[in-house]
Amino acid sequence: MSGDTLVLDLVLAGLLVFLAWRLLTLSDLFKATVLFIVFGVLLSLAWVRLNAPDVALAEAAIGAGVTGALVLDALRRLDARGPADEAQPLRLNLPRLVGALLVMGLGAFLLWSVLSLPPGWRGLSSETAAAMPRSGVVNPVTASLLNFRGYDTLLEIAVLMLAVLGVWTLNAEPMPPAEPAGPILDVLVKALLPPMVVVAGYLLWAGGHAPGGAFQGAAVLAAGGILLHLARPFNVANRGVVRLVIGFGFAVFLLVGLTLATLGGRFLELPERHAGILILMIETAAMISIALTFVVLFVGNARDNAGRDTS
Amino acid sequence: MTQESWMEGTLAAPLLGAVLALIAGRSAASAIGILTALVGSAASIGLAFAVSRGGSFRYAVGGWGAPLGIDLRVDALAAVMLAMTGVVGLCISVYAVGYFRGKEAEAASSRTNTGPAWLFWPMWLMLWGGMNALYLSGDLFNIYVALEVVGISGIGLIALAGGSAIAAALRYLLLGLAGSLLYIVGVELLYAGYATLDLEQLRQRIDAQPSTWLAAALMTAGLLAKSALFPLHFWLPPAHGHALAPVSAALSALVVKTGFYLLVRLWLDVFAALGTEHVTTFLGALGAAAVLWGGVQALQQERLKMMVAYSTVAQIGYLFMLFPLASMSGSLTGALLLAVSHAMSKAALFMCAGSVLAVYGHDRIQSLQGFGALMPMTAAAFALSSISLIGLPPSGGFAGKWMLLSAALAGGAWWWAAIIVLGGLLTAAYLLRVLAFAFLEPVVASSTRAPRAMELTSLILAGMAIAMNFALLPLHDLLHAGGAR
Amino acid sequence: MTPPIIYASAGAAVLCLGLFGFLAARHVLRRILALNVMGSGVFMMLVALAARTDPPDPIPHALVLTGIVVAVCVTALALALLTRMCRDEGSALLPEDRDIE
Amino acid sequence: MTDPWIPLVAVGLPFLTGIVIFMLDDRQVALRSLLNLFGAFAKLVLVGVMLWGVVNGRDYGVRLAIAPGLDVALHVDALALLFITLSAVLWALTTVYAIGYLENAAHRSRFFGFFSLSIFATTGIALAGNLFTLFVFYEILTLVTYPLVVHRGTQKALAAGRVYLCYTLAGGAVLLLAVAWLHALAGPRDFVAGGYLREFGTDHQFTLILLFGFLIAGFGVKAALFPLHGWLPVAMVAPAPVSALLHAVAVVKAGAFAIIRVVYDVFGVEFAQSLGVLGPLALLAAFTILYGSFRALTEDELKKRLAYSTVSQVSYIILGVAVLGPLSTIGALVHLVNQGLLKITLFLTAGNLAETLGVHHVHEMDGVGRRMPLTMTAFTVGALGMIGVPPIAGFVTKFYLGSGAAQAGQWWVIVVLVASSLLNACYFLPILYRAWFQPQSAPWPNEKREGFDAKAVLLVPVLFSAALAVGAGIFANAPFGPLEWAKLISSREFGYGP
């Protein structure tokens, strides 16, 4: 371990802690949100330093990107009504002091636990390595997401679907873009959209052997959709075709799992020979659904407030 | 059918139903919902029979096996919770059909429509699927994902009611999210120590490291917040009290049991080797406090649904008294029976509240004169479920409490026994206060009737809570055959 | 001092800051931010602890990916709830926090 | 050979009758009445069969396991038969009376449904083969009598119901604790003559004394032992048939019966004596006897006076149980029957007065004997029996109680008996004097009927029960009469005849 990288790590870690502190204490929520996005970007650097490029991509695209966009958008809606001003700097009072002490105690205990972990820990890296040839892909993270622990991912896609249902339930009204979309944005969208679709497709395909995969690809696709929405506002109402696309990824994943179970295997047991193609299929379906999910989460379901959804 | 296929059916039916209901949309959602409920409950009951005959088993999803893959474990404890979810879930589904039909008629007469109300079906089925996944899971991280499925669908369902339910849902979400994160910290500490997420493997490898204790503490804190045990109960009454009736029934009867179930798994199984006497006593003491505090609060409520919601706070407390008594024979049977009959009677009570709301247009307890004469079936359901909740014989609540009481007294722990008895009296006080109004003469002759399906389902559920009096022996046999520990 | 320990410690600190922010803040948007920060801390610890071996254990990476996606879903739902609450009640604070100060 | 069916049918029949009646519409009077009468008389036949069978050495019993080591057991023994016969006969009378009394009242299906369930619970209490079963049916009795107490649906009735529940549920909670504790201590045991706790010898003495106290407190609520009697006078707002049910057929009797079971078949008299718990119990009973009589003296409302009289009279049973000896045991057991016969007569006549003339208070009763001669004759029989005038049934009781006390050397008991009889005379004789020897002083408060006396359907049960009360006194020694049974039970408990 060279001294330079150690300094880099120390600075990066310190910066992360500092940003976290600042964004929680700034009274201006807009600035706090911007810091949150910066925090996310720096965090993805940390993931790279920790040899977790898949996580880094996801953090940049989803953790910082989608979340940041969502928070900024929500802030804009709050601002339009005023409650954003209700944010107050945190004054230390007795309950907060007690809370702070408790949390510090927790931190100390956490540090002690981390430091006292037994050395020589190998995790599951050797088990993973041994199982990789049968997984149908080369990237161990993808193998884990779609094969070893594919069941987790199935339920995770259910969570995405549920978030859309929740947003629809709430009739969250969309905000028109702050300013009428200028020609620049229009041009930008036209120029950016095709390559974004290509990048998404690449990420999906690359997930098999390199960092990337359905979630990262979906985030890129969704970013395209959101840009498009900013340029030419549209809405994704609770309509039949939208619901079909939203449910598509989950349905495909579940049906693949069930079919395999009825063919004599276990639930979600991908046969070695077809694992690669099955994973690609599931990922494609999932990516389309997830991309639309992110767009819906951002856009809401526009003119559905009176319940005029068509179904 | 094999044990495995019963299990696959139990797991997949609600998930599949949910996505189909979503895609099919408003017109077909309720039909799909009922069909799914029938299949799902049949599968879960079949699974319970299969476990009682063939014993417990493990199921490696994806065929990889722990620690790399995710193992499900299907034992008696899981089978009981699944069957409970199946039976009560079916009744809630039937009730919901009547409930939303009533809402539609109401909306039609005022020339509006019910908006996104049909989203109840995909969210409810997903909630059901999430609970089933959680009960089956043998993997710490998979449990987290299942918890999130349960949590988010529950929040969406609460939000269906609009109005003050929104803030309640938001509070629930924030607390639930914090709880999940604490749970994850625990999971990662355990993984960092033992390189496995599987409950069974953890149980074998566990030792008293500082990180293990911290993990246990954080996971417990997170789960306590989710299961609304005193003093982390404050989010529950507004959330359950403001939701739509079938939603309240599902949350109060079923969802609160998930946290309890996981804590039983953790403290009576995985962490048992840590020497957990103080922890179990602590959990029991919180339970006792919940029984008393929830009871006193329920006594002071003016709205029926809020009262029933506070009653849930108290009844959760009873379940937690299992922990200090767990070493006594019969206590697990008793606590499980208590959980099951609470699910039935609490669902029935919320259904009654929904029916009352449909007829009276409000649920202020002081103005419910004569609901016995206006809606005799609902009054009967209310009375029967009260009997079980109070723990009067004959009822599942009584049989469960009897077992806990016997366990406490056999262990010489008379203070737990005293709390159990005292809690019963408190329960009687707040439930019978409402029930007395049934016997007054009605002040206004209301012409609206609650849909028959609603009244009948609540009565059936309440009847089942009473019949659970005779479930101790089969439950005992099932636990014996399915090796709950 | 190895990178895993540095980042795990920083993760613990970020986690604690987030938790404190969640407990102390009243504006719901800040609470949501705080929980996201806390989540980031949790994931930092998880990945850092996985990096104690070389090559790093890929399973925690998959777990964190799942966690990030779940977190964004919950955040989206929370923001939708918050917006709706503001629309109906004109405040971005939970009812119990409104009358203080 | 143990026959399970007869006890099952005896318990199940009133239950099913009740459930069916609930489902009837309020207007299906004929069908409902038919069902009621069928239930009541089928019960009588069943009891007859059991009596005949037990005399001929048959054994009736059934048990159903609820959990490992926890059974619901029904078993027919002599004590059970004594109680079940009493309740079956009185129930039949009350049912006939209630059908007439509640003509045209509201919510009759509800009323008769719970009425039937009350007898279901009472049968269960009578036939209970162990403490657990007894407790279960005892609690059911609480639940199914509550709707009867609040039946009128007025605020006053609701208040009475609240008081009733406060007392009984609190008692039930203490009982639950005690029964579960005893179960944990002694394991699953059936009732057995002479008790099963003496095996403990001197072990757990403190716990056992405590448990005895708990059990008496729990059962004493329904038996209206001082200071747990408060609900009984309040509950008289209920319709007359309900009062009859509470005072004579089911509730109060169930409490007394359960105390008999606890003392005789759980602890055993001799073991209880060695624990030193019988003396305090006797004192408590004696105090209750005198207290109830004193309170009855000053009550102007007829049903309240009768209610305090019950408080006093039921404690005769407890007193007989608590005074060690076969003769006083016989007195206690016979009084279980006699008090029921006399009290039902009194409450039903009070109902007749209220229903026909609107008379509720003693001061309104001037000259009522001439207006309703048959009703008042029955009342007179009941009153004299309570005082203990021979040859009416009450005399037999007091004779045996007195002899028993003398046998046990507890002379103070005789003093209590004499004092109580004097007090009984003091609160009953003025009523009789007003009714028979005073001219009518004011118009009847609310005269609903012009013709002779009361409606026939109300009159017949009253006269019948009065006749039974006289018969039980005159033919006290008839074979298989109450006295014979009492002697039989006593001889089993003490292992020798009197």
C-alpha cells in the first residue's frame, strides 16, 4: 500500500464524512440537496477505490442521479408552496443532546466491533469463484444478482413495482418544468437520446462479463426519459400499456422461475446450459420495466387526479 | 403433491396474482384477487398439512444452497404463520370485495369514481406475497428484502385512504426505513464475522463477539420499531386507525406479526447460544409495558378504529411475553395460538369497524347506540372477537393465554401471570364499553345496510377465533412434527 | 490502516451522522436525506468489510446494489407522500412537530 | 362402561337450541316457544334418564383433550345430579313463565337465545368433571347472562350490566390465576370425593391457603358472599324471569355449587380444615347471612328486598359447607335445592305483581292478597319457607344446619341461625300482613289486567314451584328426594353415613 493512495483514501473518507455533516446541518435545503448529490458522486469514487465498480456505477446513476433528481424535483414542489422554508437549523436541546450521545456511543461501539473482527476472513469469494462456471455469466456480481441470489432481485423488482403503485395511489401531481423548454434542451435531447439508448443496451449486455447490468442500464434509459420529459412534458398515466410495461420485468422473472420449477428443477434454478441466455432475457425485461419505473417515479401520473385513468 | 410444490404454490400465488391484477387493471383486479386468495390460502393450508405429516424441510432457491444461494426453511413455526396469513388473508379479500363494491355504489351515486382504489388489489396481494416470502425465508438479507416488500406495500395501502392517513403513512415509512437500516447494519456485521447469511449456519457458528452482540442489538432495535412494540409503538395507532377497513385488518392482524416472528427466530434460535436471559426478560418487560400502556390508551379513545388500533399495541405485548417464558413447555404453542387467534379476532374487529362506518358514517363510540339491533351479525362478530381478545373461554385467545399462564406459573414467575390476567381485564374494559352500546335502543333508524359479504366475513373470522380454542392439540402436534426450533 | 478499515470507519461515522440527522431533524425532506446518508454509511461499511480479502467478496456488492435500488424506491415513495401531505395540509413537518417553536 | 352421549347431549342440547333461536325472526313466536319448551322438557327427560342410570350404577362421562394434560371433562356424579335436577326443573318453570312474561316484548329471539345459553353453561358447571371445565363454563355463564341483565336496553340496565361485569370479570380473573396455578401445582386432576390436594400434606401450605382464598373470592362473586355481593341487588333491574335465573336457577347457585366442589372435591373438607381455612369461611358466611338480612329489612323495593334475602340465604349453603361435619353438609346441600325452590317462587310472584298491577314496592302491597289470592298464597309459602316454618322446605335446611353445628360443637352457628330466622321474619311478615290483613290503600300503580289474579301462564309456574317447595319439606325423606341425595353425597365425602 503506497503512501499516496493511503492519503487519497483518507482525504476521500474525510470528505465524505464532512459532506454528510454539512448536508445535514445546512439550513438551506437546496444547498443540502446539491451536497447530497456531490456526496453520491464522491461515494462512487470510494466504491471504485474498494474494487466495487458495479456498485460505483449504480451509485452514480441511481444513488446520486435518480435520488438527487427526485429530491430536487420534490424540493421544487415544496418551494412552490412555501413549506420548504420550514427547515430550521438544528439547535441543540436536551433530547437532541441525548440523541447525539446515544449515537456517538453507537458509533464507538461500531468502530470497536469493526476493529475487533477476526482477521483472515475470506467471505464467500472462494465459493463464488467455484460456482462461477455454472452461473452462465462471467461477472460475479451479475451472477450473484441474477443467479445465486436471483430471488432477492425478484423481490427487489417487486419493490420497484410497489413504489410505482404507491406514487399512483398518491396521485402525485407533476410539476411542469420550471421554464418552458428552450431550444437548447430540445437539441440536447435529440442529440443525447439515441446514444443513451445505446449506452443502456451496452451496459445491459456488458453486465454479463464486466461492470454493468440491468439496473445501471435502466438508470441511463430513465435519465433519457426524464430529459425528454423536461424538454417536452408528457405523462405516464395509469394506463393499460404503461402498467403492462411496469409489470413486465417482474412477470417475466417470476414466470421463468416458475416454469423452471414445473420442469423439474427448483424455483429460479437456471439450468447451466441456458443460464446465460435466460439471464439476458430476464435482464432485458427488467431493464425496460425499471427504466419506465424510474420515469414514473419522477413524473408521477399526470392528469389522473380526478381518477380518469383508463382501464 | 409434494411438500415442495405446496411451498412453491404458497410463495408464488400471491406474487403472480399481484402482477396479473396490476396488468389487468380496474375491471378484473378484484376477480383476480379473489382467485389468488383462494389458491394462496389453499396452498398455505396444504403446506401446513404437509409439514405436519412430513416434518420440516429446507428448499434451496435456484438450486445453489447456502451460503452462496438463498435457502428457505419450512418448519412448523413458518407453516403456522403461513396458514394464519392464508386463512385471514382469504377472509380479508372477500371482505374487500364487498367493501369496495360499497364504495363504488357510493361513488356512483355522487357521480365521482373511486379513483385509484382498485390498486388495493395488486398492493394487497404483493403484501401477502411479501409476508409469505418473509415467513419462508432462511436468509438474513432475503428477509430484509421481504420486509421492504411488506413495508412498502403496507404504506401504499395506508395511503389509499388519503387525508390524515398520508401523514401516518409517512411516519410509518420513515420509522420503517430507519428500522430496516439498523437491521442491515446488524446483518452486515454478522456477515463480516461469519461469512454467511443463512440462519441455520449462523446458529451453528455464533459466538459471543462484540460485533455479534452489537449486530443482535441493532437488528432487534430495527425489528422492534417495525413490530411496534412499546415504546416504539407510536406510529401504529394513526396508521392503522386511519387506513381503509380491509387495510387496517391486514396490517393489524397480519403485518405486525412479522417483526415478532423474526425476533422469535433470532432470539429463540439463532442467538440462543449467546446466553440471552437478560434480553428475553427485557423483551418480556417491554411486552408487559405494552399490554398495560396499550390497554390504558385504548380505554381513552373516542373513535372505534383508534381504539382497536391501540388494542393491537397491547396485544403485541402479549406475544412478547413468550420470550422470558420460552424455556417452559407449552409456551411457544400458547404464544403462537395467541398470535393466530389475535389475527382472526383483530381482523374481525376492524371489519366490524368498517361495517359500522359504512352504516353510521362515523365511528364515534359514544354515538353507536343500538348497533346490535341495526346490524346483529356485526354485533355478534364484535362480541365473539372481544371474547377471544379478552381471553375468556372458550376461545383461541383463552387457550393461548392459558398456556402462557401455565408456563409462567409452572416457572414460578407469578408476575408475568399477573400481567397476563390484568391485561385481560383492561381488554375487557375497553371492548365491553363499546359492546354495551349494542344493547341500547337505536336512536335513528338508518336505512343504509352494510354489504352482507362484509358482515358475514367478520362473523366467520370471529367464529374461527372462538373455534381456535380447540386448536391447541393440533398445533402442539404440528410443532412437534415440524420441529419449530 | 488499510483502505477497508478507513472506509468502514468513515462508513460508521456517516451512518451515525445520518441516524442523528434523522432523529434530530423535523423537516421531512431533511429526514429523508438523513436516512439516505445513513443508508450510504451502511453500504460503505458493507463494501469496505467485503474488501478485507483480495479479490473482494462479490456477494456484498450484489447486496449493496439491491440495497441502493430499494433505497431509491423508498425515497421516491417518501417524497410522493411528502408532496401530497404538503398539498393537503400545507406543511412539510409531521403533525406532532408542527406546533413546536 | 362409561356412556359419553347422555352428558354430551345434556350440554349440547341447550346450546343448539340457543343458536337456532338466535337465527329466528322476532315474530316467529310459535316456533320459538315450541323450541324453548322442547329444549326444557327434553332436558327434564335427559335428567330423568341420568338419575335412573346413576341409581342403577351406570357411569356417564366424557372427556376431550384441549392440550397435553388439559382436558374438558364432563362427569355425572351425585352432586352434579343434585344441581342439574334442580336447574332442569326450575328452568322448565322459568321458560314457561318467560314465554308468558315477555309476550310482545322486543328482541325476544336475542333474549331466549341467551336464556338457552345460560342453561347450557349451568349444565356444564353441574357436569364439570374437573376444575378447568368448571371454570370454563363458569366464565361462559358470565358472558351469556350479561345480555339478559341489560336486556331492557335502558341506561339503568346498562349501568347494572356494567356493575355485573366488573364484579364477575374481576372474579373471573382471580379465578383464572388460581385455576391455572393449581393446575401447574397439582397437574391435571379430576374432582374426587374427599379432594385430591391432601396428598400435598404439609407442602406448599401457604400457596394452598392463598389459592383457597383466590378460589373462594372468584366463586364468591357469583355466590354473592360479602363483600362481593354488590352486583346482585343492582341486577334486579332485569326482567323477572332473569331475576329468577340469576337468583335461583343459574348464577348464584353456580357460585355456591362451585364452592361446594372446591371444598369437597378439590381440597377435601378435612384437608381444608387442617389448612385452617374453614373457620374464616364460616365467619364470612355467617356475617353475610346477618348482613343480607339487615339490608333486606330497610329495602322498600320488593325485588331489592328479595335480592338481599338471597345474599343472606345463599350463605347458609356456604356456612353448611364450612362447618365441619356430615349433618351440616347435608344441610348445605339440601339448602342448595330448597333455596332455589323458595326464591324462584318469590321472584316469580314479584314478577306477577309487577306485570299485573305495576306493584314494585312493599308499601304498595296493601290488600294485594285479595286482588291476587293465588299469587300471594305462593308468595306466602316462599316467605314462610325462608323463615324456616315447618313443614315447608326451608325448615329442613335449618334443622340440619343446626344439628350439624351442634354435632361440631360450634354453638355460635346456632345463634346465627336463630338471629337470621328472626330477621327473616322481620322483613317477610310485614309484607304478608300488608297483603292479607290491610285493605287496599291506593289504586294499583299500573293495572294492566282486569280479570282474576294473573295470566294463567304466569300463575301456573308460580303455583307449581310453591307446591314443590311444600312437597320438598313434607316428603323430605322420600326415596331419591333431595335429602336422600344429600345424605348420599355427604356419606361419600366423610366416608360414613350420618
